[in-house]
Amino acid sequence: MDFLKKVLKGAKSLEKKLDKLEDVVEKAAKQKKGSSSAKKILGKLKKKF
């Protein structure tokens, strides 16, 4: 059971980090409307998760 708890904890912290990253990328995309690279990164992230 300990192992499963550690895995779940790790997954939750990873999810939080991804949410923060997504926010940062979205803000960058809004600031630079011509920033297609930020939108591409966001699209790739959404496809993976």
C-alpha cells in the first residue's frame, strides 16, 4: 500500500506542476499573440494528458 500511496502522491504533484506550466504557457500565448510556439507546446501537453 505504501508504494501506491507514493505513486499517487507523485502523480498529484506532477499534475499540479503541469497545471502551473499550462498557466504560464497560456499567459505567454496571450501576451505575444504571434507566439505560435507557446500554443504548439500547450497543444502537445493537452494531447499527452
